Amino acid sequence: MGLLLLTALTYFYFHWQYFFLAAELRKMTRRRFGMVLLSFILNYLFFVICSVLEFPLIINWFLFAFLLFFETLLYDQGDKRCAYFSSLLGILYGLSVNIFCRSVIAIGLNQPLQNFDNHTSSVGNLKGVPVLLGFLLAGMVFLIMRHPVVMERLRLILVHPGHQSFLLEIMTGLLFYLFLNLLLYAAPFNDLLLKMWSIKSCFFSVVGIYIAIRYTRRICELDDYREKNRQMEQQLEEQRQEEELLRLQTTIDPMTGFYNRHYAEEKIAFLMEHKADFILCFLDLDGLKRVNDQYGHEEGDRYILTVTEQIRNVCRSGRDLLFRYGGDEFLLLFEKVTRGKAEERIEQLNERLCSISRQNGFSYPLSLSYGVVEGTAYTDWKELIRAADRKMYIQKQEKKMARDL
């Protein structure tokens, strides 16, 4: 009777530690003590019934595995993956320790393994002591596994379903391997080799679980590192795009969408430093000040936007560079174009502006003056722009003289 009571106490200890291990895996803030107590009573009655009915050990543990899984599923509130993982841990460690204790005591007492099976009505049955020790040691194993470091590693596996599936397959295979070892308890032979084989199977299973968990945890860590790297690369790319957007915002004229004066000077200096072949056109709108004074700045803005739209039409998208150099001044930069071809384009632009001013009901003429220079003819970017500006000014003066005449 005393042995039966001690076995019940050690099993309660095993049961308590197991369900608290399952609670730690799911980070449950509320421990369901009533559920733990009810499961203990149910499971212990199950063991007593199995002993009375003298089920073979393999059937006994097989049924217990299913019972423990469904109890854990209820305890984990329907989390199947966590319940399956927890119940496999519980059965594997519990069965390994139980087989180990039976085999060691069988060696110490020089008794066949058959005397430690589930035939409790047999006079020579000695399973009581190893079962008691097995529950006690398994509970201590679960207590050790509840260490925060171990729990953190096991939880890491739970958040990677794909890798956890691999681990569950390994653990299921080890469980069936241990089940097959329970067949040794049907052998009537007092053979030391069988007992040593049984002990070896326990160590093999425990070491196998450790290696499988360690390997799976490493794979999960690698996945996390890859995900962190991907997120960092994404953040760096987003940061690069934001920086590029900010850079563009500092180089774009908000009204026309052309590059601004600062970027124009920077780009021209860069091209001249690398001895690039390009043509620079300096454009200036004719009569913008008069339009602003006579019709208002809103009409002046209309003038500017009409001209910039036509400038885009005569330029090659993605090849020619357009800059707003001042209020009514623009720079066009043509690469791999002759000076004559560049002047032809500007003349076409003026013809379009003249046509638009007649057809769209403008109260003033639309036109511009320009100066065209070759980038290779100068070594200093400032002098290059001044030269184009001078040519533009000369043309503007000639137009003024022609109007006066």
C-alpha cells in the first residue's frame, strides 16, 4: 500500500511538471490547476486499470500517448502543434527514463525483463520500484527543461511550423523505436545483452531527441537571421530610395519639373571634368517681365509653363537634360548632337511657340532667345555658361533692334 501511495505521489509530481512545461511553451499566464489535477486522476486511474487488466506494455504506453495528447490539447486550448510537441516530449522522456530504470534494476537484481512487465498478478513481478523511480526522474527532467534558456529555444522551434514538422517526424520515429523495445519485456530470458540493449535504446532516443532539437533550433536561427537580413536590406533599400527622393527634391524645380540651377552647374562641371562631348543651349523667354507687369504673375506663370511643355517636346526623353536656371532662363544640355542640330531644334521650338500664341488666344507673342555653345570649346564650366549667356543676350538685342526698326 505504501509503494502504491508513493507511486501516486511521484506520478503526480511527473504530471505537475509536465503540464507546467506545456504551459511554459505557450507562455500561459494562467496555470489551469484544476485541469492538471483532473488529468492526474484520470491518467492514474488509467494506469491502474491497465495494470489490473495486465495490458502489454506496448499497448499500455500507446494508449497513454493518445490520452496525454488529447489532455494536452485541451490544456493548450486547441493548439495542435504545441500539444503534439509537448506530448511527444512527455512520452519520449517518460518512456526512456522508465525503460532505463527497469533495465538497470533488472541488471542489479539479476532478474529477467519479463519480471518488470505489466503482469502484476505474477508473484515475481517487480515493476513497482522502477515505475516509481521513472516518474520521479522524468519529472526532474521536465523541471530542468523549464529553464528559461531551454524554453526560449523550444519556443523558437514552435514559431517555425515548417521546421517543427521535421522535428515532430524525428520524434515520432524515436517514439515507435522505443515502443518496439517494449517487446523485450515479453522475453523470459535473463540475458544481460537484452538489458544492455534496452539501456542503449534509452540513451539513443534521448541523444536523438537532443540532436534533433539542437539541429532544428539552429535551422530556425538561420531562418531568423536570413529574415533579419532581408528586413535590413529592405530597410536599406527604402532608406536609399528616400535619400534619392530627397536628393531629387533638392535638385528639381517645383514649378516646371526641370532640374534646378545648382544641379545644372554640378552636372556641367562633372561632364567637363570627364571631357564629355555635349552642346549647351542657354534660353531666355522674351518679354516675360512685360507680361508680368501688364497681365499679372499668374499669366506669367502660364507663359513659363507653356514654354517648358514645348521644350520637353523638342528634347529626347531620358537623354537630354533640362534645367531651369533662373526665373525666365533655361539651360538645355544635348549629348552627341551637333551644334547645328541643336540650333535647329531651338528654331523649331520658337516656331511652335509662335503658332501656339496665335492659335490659343495669347495676347502677347511667345518666343525665346538662345545661345548655343560646344562644351569641348571651354575648360571652365562658369566660362561656358557665361559664353552661352552672352550669345543669348546678343540675339535678344538683335530682336529688340529689329522690333524698334
